[in-house]
Amino acid sequence: MDMLSGTQIAEAGLADWRKLAQGLHARYLVDGFGVAARFVAAVAEAGDALGHHPRVSMSARQVDLKLSSDDAIYRDGDTEHVVEWVTAKDVDLARRITAIAAEHGLTADPGAVSVIELGLDTARSATIAPVWAALLTGDAAAQGHGSPSDEIRDASGRVPNLWFGDADGGESASQRFHLEVYVAPEVAEQRIAAAVAAGGTVVDDSDAPSLTVIADQDGNTGVVCVDTSAAPQS
């Protein structure tokens, strides 16, 4: 099934959900673990009916869900790649989950969703990726999983994704690792302001609001990321 563009995701009107990194994410607030369990059980039935299921994390206060497809098709000219991304079946299930949440009297908190990924700048991703696949996941198949690149993705979701950025092979030993913090569009400005108020500095906002680079007092950088193309339409 074809991967959806950001515009197609935005046009789906999924008020409870936000597109972060590769998937759709939602958080529903619950009053107790039993409430959470009953909601997840109902979501499981809906997933069974569609033959597709979300990744779920639950506590006595919230249920977090991620929807993505492992068999999405990305077309690069005449070449097709099987990737992890949002497809029409994720949008369909997202709508069903929203309806289930309403039936259970649950409130969505879309601004609270967040995803952390690791970035490593290198000129030799193909060379070093096997080391990181083994170190992070213990599985060589994690290299390029759900991606046409050397990116490391743990199929079980135990560890954050690690992607490789471009770096000059002769670059000095400056910071190579950084964090990518994916947040909902409506909270990005607040998140950046909070980091600045805590002593951080905006060092690059040339690609804002999609990417805003923040440095701490020691010069270590992180990036606040927003998928503006898939932002819900007002």
C-alpha cells in the first residue's frame, strides 16, 4: 500500500492524532489502569477486524498509541522501497480508535505526544551502521529496517531510531551525536521557549518551524522537529 504524503494525512482530519517521525501518535487520558485496559481491549478488537494494530504503551494515567505500516511503498522514480510509514489503513484505524475513545468517554491530549530519535553525523554510514545495529538491538536486520537508508530501527521499539546525517570525512571531532525531539506543531514554540528560558540558545532556525536547533550552555545541540506538512488543518 502506498505511503501517504503529509498533505494527505492533514486532509484526513485526525484531530486526536499527530504525525511524528514515521507514524501517527495519540495519547488518551484515563482514570485508572482498568479503564486503560478496557480501552486497549476494544482497540484490539478493532485492529483484529482490520488485520492491523497499533503499538501501545499504557499506565494508570494514559494510553499512548502509535500507528504505522511496515509495508508502505515509497517510490523513488522507477524504484519501489518497502518502508515503515503511514498508509490508508493507519488512517482508517486511527478514525476507529478515536470513535472508541469517545465511546469510553476518554479525552485526547495530542499536544503531549513526542518521539525521540538519535542522529549521528558521519561520512561512512554503511561502514559503521552494522556496529550500531548490533550495539543497540543485537540484530543485524535492524540496519535499514523500514528505511531505504542505513538507519537503525529496532522492530520491537525498545530503543530510539538512529539515523545518519552527512558529515565531511575530514571534520574535526566536534559533536557528532544529537537528539531529534519530535513534537506536535501546537507545542513546538512553547518547547523551544522553555529550553531557551532554561539557558539554551537557538543556534539555527533557518528551517523553522520544521527544524529548530537548540544548544545548551556547553554547546551540545538538539533539534526540535515538527512535521508541518501533516499538521491538522484548522
